[in-house]
Amino acid sequence: MAKQDLYELLGVAKGASLDDVKKAYRKLAMQHHPDKNPGDKAAETRFKDITQAYDVLKDEQKRAAYDRYGHAAFEHGSGGGGGFGFGGFADIFDEMFGDIMGGGARRGGGRGAARGQDLRYNMEITVEEAFHGKKAKITVPSSVSCDSCKGSGGKDGSAPKACPTCRGAGKVRSQQGFFTVERTCPMCQGAGQVISDPCPTCRGQGRTRKDKSLEVTIPPGVEEGTRIRLASEGEAGLAGAPPGDLYIFLALQPHRMFQRDGANLYMRMPVAMTTAALGGEVEVPSIDGSRVKVSIPKGCQHGHRFRLKGKGMTVLRSTARGDFFLEAAIEVPINLTDKQKKLLQDFEKDSDRKTYSPETQGFFDRVKEFLDELAK
Ligand SMILES: [Zn+2]
Ligand SMILES: [Zn+2]
């Protein structure tokens, strides 16, 4: 049988744009759709032909191949992709009319539906653990492939049979007015297979519930919200289908000393008023467990920031480390004895504020200027 030219089939010119091809197909598909022409074999064939033509002409690569080699381009070994199986038809149809058909025509049924569920495991770790990394043992409630039937779901490992309802397709079609609606087969839940002689241990499920113990390596430098994927450690699939994945979601416990922001760490460092005035040294802990001496210059002001380079957090998949920032919190003395009060009063009387508190003096000077202006 001679094959008709694909452009002629859709009634478009050879150089037609993708838009024109789409428009032409949509119009013809509406006209020749089998649901609109019940029992009309010619319409059905015509519909298949235009759908096939559209499948080629909407795809830049297939179209180029067709322009060059004609139908010969698709004659050998194109398999599912270029061929015209039922699946290919459904895909194109969904693509064109999915908006009209609404949720009823969702793709993704078929065998994929039986894949095991992904599991989520929430883990809280300390900032130190995030710094060093750790190995954690976790117990995951899960289902595993059934030992008795090796996951097949059939007694003594007997193989499942094609589902009689959907004849193995995993989907059933029904007619809703003009359109054909496709849904997951209710008999086999999309697996396309049923078990005639179910395994007694798992009642044909191919999997049994079991707590699973896993050792998880948390690498150094993980952050709040980091997700670790353990491939195939999720729930076992139905009847021998592949298992899902396990995702570990990490959350960081708040630390009582360190605040973390990415690779950097922050800490509020209280400094006694006298140390801040006279200069001195403060010792602080570092996240790596060591102690760091910070020298406080004399006249250190409240809020002064010290940066300790490379003393911050570890960085995921890197040997680098962030920085450690310390913010001086100058503590004004409280609970003074009479003697201390006297010393401070003497200090204030004796001294020239312009020299020892330039900012305060400057402020008072500006206030005075401001009030004088108002009084004018
Ligand atoms: Zn079993
Ligand atoms: Zn079925």
C-alpha cells in the first residue's frame, strides 16, 4: 500500500509552521475522531493516519528526517518512539486535548504506578554534628520485598498473569460524550498484571511491612533543609516493581552559643567594661572544639565585630571553612559597691569627657546646638 504524503494528509504546505501543523491536526482530529464516527472504519483509519502524520511533523527531528528520506526514515527499528502504538496515540491526544479532558486523561498510569513510594525521614542534628558530619543509625518503618515469593506476589514465586480487565495495558478507556477518557485500571491498579495464586505471606502484595535499620552518613557542612537521598531505600514496589527512594530531611537544632548562617558562624561575646577600656584578652570556644584567644584592643566599642578567618563551619563537599564572627557586647558594671561608685564618680569628675568619650561629647554638643537654634 502506497503511503500518503504526510503534508498532504494534514492539508498543509511543505514549509508550514508548527502552529499551522497543530491547527490543521486539531481540526482534522475533531472531524475524524472515532467517537464522532462510530462504526466508520474509514474514519478510524483516516484518524490514525493524520495522528501519525502529526506525530512526525510536530517534531523537528522527525520532520527533518521525513523531509530527507520520506517514509523510509521510519521503517526500521524506530520502536515505540517513532512507531504508532496505542501509547503514542494516547500521548499525542493528551497533549492536544488534555486541557479539554481535564484530570481524567492523566498520563503516568501503566506499570510505573506500582513503583514503591518515596519515604521521608526527618532528622534533627546539632550544629557540632553538622560541622563534623556523623554516621547515624536510623530505623525506618517500611515495606520490603516479600521473602517467600521474592516480591512477585505469586505463591511459590509463580509469575503474575496479564490483567483480564485491561489486557495488560494498566489502563482502561471509557467514553464520556465526545471524548475517550483513560484511567488507571481498577482491577490491577495500573500494574497490568494480576496474581491468580497469591503468596500467603504477603497476600499477593509482593511486599511485607518491616522496620528497616539503616546507617546514614551525614557529610560535614550540611545545612538546615539539606536533603539526603538514599536511592532505592524507600518502600518496596508492588509485585516486584522497583522500590522508591528514601529522603532524609535535615534540621539543625538551635545552638546556645553559635548562630549559623551558611558557612559562617556568629557569636555574641560579652566583654567587661574594664577590659574594653583597658584592652585585654577573651577566650572563646570554637566549633571545632578548640579554644580561641581574642585580643581586645583598648577602647573596644560595643558592637565591634571580630572576624576569625577559617574558624567557621565546614562547607559541604569542600575542604574550605567559613569564618567565625564575634560581636563584642560591652557590659556596663552593675551591683557596684560604695567604693566602686566612688571610684567611678571620681573618674567622671577628673576627666575630660571630650577625650575619653568623644562620641558622647559630640552628641551633647549637637543637642545643645539644636536647642539653641530652636530658641532663636
Ligand atoms: Zn509474598
Ligand atoms: Zn488491569
